[in-house]
Amino acid sequence: MTLSRRGLIGAALGVTVAATAARANSSGTRNNISGFTMQDWRDHFDNLGKATIIADTTSRALHFWSADGSIYRIFPTSVPLTDDLTKRGFTEIVRKKEGPSWTPTASQMERYPDWKPIPPGPSNPLGTHAMYLSWPAYIIHGTHDTRKIGRRSSDGCIGLYNENIAELFELCPIGTQVRVI
């Protein structure tokens, strides 16, 4: 059997990926999840509506489909710290804001009374864009702290890299249906 140069490179890449995965699994604890579980919108919705998002908190990925199904995107996310902070179910995007400001929720103020609102900018935990859900205080937003992506790190929101939320922001109309699983 002869292998082409492309075949040799592909085989070498496969071995490298397998070795990296084995090394990650042998450490015992994984803080970042690098493998996404594929989702099919048909398992969650009857139709694509204006657009569709499935936020998978287990594989820490957000899946997006356009209204006609011609655009599909998958983005790595941060997810809530605990199951108690995770709201699951059906909702929709009701408002969008570029350059959002951040205000602590009532429960955050109980835990951290010294927290103050933060205007748009590099210290804002909502990053560059925010899409507000019909559930009060739940947002799909960006983050300036890229270490959070792929981790349990929020008080309930779904976070994306700023460049990913900017892309998603442009794709999602108000009324985009969302399911958090």
C-alpha cells in the first residue's frame, strides 16, 4: 500500500489529535471541553422560525441555524457555574445591544454587595454584544475574558468570544427561538 503526501500528513494529524485527547483524558479533570455534541434543530423545534439557537450546556457549544437553514454555525461557549444557576428550556431573543452595560442582579448584590454597574468597555463582563432572552437576567453575550470560554464560569448566561458574538448578533433577528439544554 502506498500513501500520498496528503495521506501521510492526514495520518500524522490523526495520531497527534488522538495523543492530545488521550493526554487530556489521562489528567483526570477536564476544565475545557473541546468536543462538541452535534445537535439537530428538528429534535427540539417543529420549524426554524425566524432563526434557531440551541445552547448545549453539557458540550459547551451554541448551535445556530438561519430561518431557511442555509446558514449553520457552531460556537464554543462558557456556561453557568452550577446546575442551580442553569435555566433550561425554551425562550427567545427579545432585545439586542451592541456595547452593553452590565448591572449586577439582585442575587449577585446579595452575595457581592460591593459590586457596581459597569459601562461598556474592556472591563464589562458582557463583552461587545448582548442578546437578551425572554427570561429576566439571562443573556447570550460576549466576553473580554477569553479564559472563560469552554468552562463553567457564569451566573447563568451563555458567553461567547467577542468575535463570535459579533457574528451571531448579525445573524439573529429579534424573535430567534432559543433552547438551552
